[in-house]
Amino acid sequence: MTPILHFDIIDETDDYIVVDKPPFLLSHPTKPNGARNLWRELRELFAFEVASGGQVSIVNRLDRETSGLVLVAKTSAAARRFGLLMQRQLVKKGYLAIVWGWPEWERYCVNAPLDRQGKHQESVIWLKQMIHPSGAPAQTEFYVERCFTRSILAASPVVSRLPLPGQGEDEGEGRKKVHEKNSARGEEKFALIRAIPRTGRTHQIRVHLSAIGHPIVGDKIYGPDERLYIRFIEAGWTPELEQRLLLPRHALHSATLAIEGEREWASPLPPDLAEFIR
């Protein structure tokens, strides 16, 4: 029986496959016989190849809620090659994110090391990352693609910049409110941002955007209040969460992927994010 696929195949060769992952699909299994995930579905799709010595190795893993392009090696040789290319930063990744507020810049580079928050202070979310001088180097370039407004009925969060180590006022030091709600018209400011990560740390784009005062819409961990993530785990998606977060998932999409000098792929914004910026 042909397996039911929950993703689109963008490109395929004997060595690799590029897929467009929808939001809410795990990249890897988190526990035996758990929720459906991309890795398991690919192994079912390529069952004959796997039985004949092939494999399924996800090269650029995406968070569960992040949508977009994923490169998957189909052989051990391809997996080794892509691993080396990743180390040499020859696999280029580009993301689109919808954030709160209108940036005061057109281009911005954040160079701030990241580490797991629980290693340095109390954290109710084990995987939550933070900017910390002893963390791993992390650099992200941001470009404003578009600024827009959207009518919002519920109260929206006030977002402030967080200090970035070793950077001055113009680079994000101190706290500054970056957007205000127009109570008369009920409109909120948003921006579509292109993010180019130069390193590949956990939650890198999400943490860096939050740190400069423009958290991603729908982000339960790095958005208005991390307690919303706990409430989501306990009770699922609720009207309160919808009012505070606006989207049931963080608005981050893996939009471009390239092997430098070889191939490039692109994926448009999925319907939920395209509708939000319309």
C-alpha cells in the first residue's frame, strides 16, 4: 500500500530528496510509536531503498512548527558529503519570519552566542535558549522584506529589546518598546523578515529576533510570555492563546535552500502565513 505523505517532494536524485515540510510535522521521532514525523514517513516511502542499503538522513532539521524546505540524504555517502558541506557553510539557508513591530532598520546583523537557559538560570522550559557569553557562537543576518498592519481585536504584548553582549545602543543594548497598539483603529504593526543564519544553533533565529525586540508572531517560548508555552502543553490551543499569539504556530518558514555552486530551491509562504500578511 502506498504511504500517505504529509509533505511535498520538491526535487529528487539518487543521492538526495528535497521536501517541503508543513507546520506541526516533527522532523524526527521523539519517542517510540509517537506522533507522525518526517523521518518515519520518508523511511516508509523509501522502504525498498533502505532495505537495499540506503538510508534517510535529514540534513537541515526544522522545529515541529517551522515549515519549509528540508534536504534529506538517501545514502551514507551523500550524508557524509552534506555533513562536510554544512561544516564548511556551503549549504545556504534562508528563512521568512513574520515579526511584531516595524524595524527601524533595513538590514541588521546579530552576533550573539547562544546557550541553553537552564544551564545558567532557572528555566521551566528545558530546551529554551538564551544569549550568554559562554554559549556557542551564533550569527544571523536580517533583512526587512515588507512592513504592514493588521487589525487586532485583542490586547497585544508590549515587546522590549534585550541586551546583546558587547554591542552598543544602536545594536540592541538596553530596553526599548518597538511597537505600540493603535487603540482607536485596533491595528498592530508587523513585518516580514528574511533571515540568513550564518550558524545553526537551536532556536537561533527565534532567540535573535526576540532579543532585538521583534519576536516572531505565534512564538510560544520567545514571544510575549513563556508561560503561554506551559499553558499550551497543559490545555492545548485556547482562546486566550489565540488572543495573545494570533497564530497557532510560530511564523517561521524555511524559504530557500542551496548547495553553493550546485543547486538552489525555493518554497513560497504556506497558506497560513500568506493569509496573515495579506
